[in-house]
Amino acid sequence: MADEALEDALYDSQTLRDFVFRHKKVRYRGLAKNTAQLFSLFGLANMVIAKKPLLALHVRGAS
């Protein structure tokens, strides 16, 4: 900018500081919810891992 006083006024303004240093408040959803999601994820993973041998036993038993 050509005018240093204008530039200083711009950078000293509260609006610019709010824009540069803004933050967004977020809610903490809690450790219990995170734990429940992890248990669900690992439970589903265990079912996927166990499915293949169980299907092999079922097919072998039907023959």
C-alpha cells in the first residue's frame, strides 16, 4: 500500500485480528462414545475375519 498510516490502521484493526486468529468452538462428544465406536469397529472386524473359516466348515459339512 502507498499510505503507511492506512496500512498500519488496517493491520491494527480488530476485524483483521479476528479473521487471522479466529477459531471454531467444537463440542467434545465424550470418551464413552469414542469407546463404543471402537468396540463396534473391532467387533465387526472380528466377524469378517471369522466368516471365512465358518463358511468353509458349513460347505464341507453339507457335502
